[in-house]
Amino acid sequence: MNVELLIEAITRETLVLISQLAATYRRAGKGVAGLETFVQVAVHHNGPMTRARLREMVQLDAVELDPIVDVLLADGRLTEEKGRLCCESCVIPLEASAGWEAAVLDHYNAVVAAISGKLEAVQRAAPADAVGGSTFRFDLWRGHPLETEILGRLSRERRDAVDLRARASAAARPPGAVPYQVVWYCGQSVAGMRER
């Protein structure tokens, strides 16, 4: 398997999704709030970048994009230095009514990055891995002794991750420390559960 070709294909697919999401926002007339988060996520994932590169990526022209970027710069969600846009932090609140589509794209990118990272490295899982993922399927029935615990896992993971991110963000970086980013994701789906 050619890992580089696979990663390139996944990257192309991600850019197509970004472009489609921007087009959907435009057609639906969703307003600026959702697009602000969308643009912030695009810069966070792919920055620093010029406005021209961002326009190309999100398929918005300067008339549409520049006011959105100006709002993001004014409220501190983006910074601009020497013509390059940057986003140091991107947090989309769980119950946000605007920008949830960008959160879905963010999750998709996290999954793709973990798979790509694993493919570039060793193609096996180990207990001490810092890169990778795991999938667990639980076969349950209504009244299963662990039903509540298993169904509540997503909520607990989110709560723990929100707390951990807050504590990590509060820590002061020592001078000269080189930053890096860890992307942690979780997801859960339930199939076949019907109300009776």
C-alpha cells in the first residue's frame, strides 16, 4: 500500500468537503455565525495561511470572506501577522447552535489525521501508542446490566476532555518550549435501538 497516495487522496477529499460545506452555507443563507466557525476551523487546521489561500480553500470570494475574517480578528479568534492568518485555539462549545457543521468537519479531520499518522508509522496498535484509535462495539439489549454505563460513555469522555483541555490551556508555557498539538477525538453511535 502506498501510504503517501492514500494520505493525498484523503486530503483531497477533506478539501472537497470544506468546499461543499461552504457552498451549503451560502445556499442556505445561514448567515455569518456558522461561517465564522467554519473559517476559524479551516485556519486552525491549515494555517498559518494567506487570505488568498483561505479563499481558495473555503471557496468564498474576498467580498464574502474578508468581513468574516475581520470579525474573527476583532474578537481574537484569529490573528494576522505579515499577511498570514493564524488560529492558536479553536473550541466549539457542545451546545453551539452555529458552527456545529464545522465541528463535524473538525472531528472528521481528527479521525483522518489519526489514521494517516498510524499509516505513516508502524501499522499496528500497542497499549502505549500516542497516535492511533480504537473501535469497540458493544452488543446490548434493553435492560443489559451495563447499558447505562456504556450509553453514558460519550458524555463522560466529553466532560473529562473539556476539563483536561481547560487545565492544559491554563498551564504557562516556559520560554523556549517548542509547542506541539495533540488531537484527541471520541465518537459514539447507537444502531438498532428502538423505542417500544
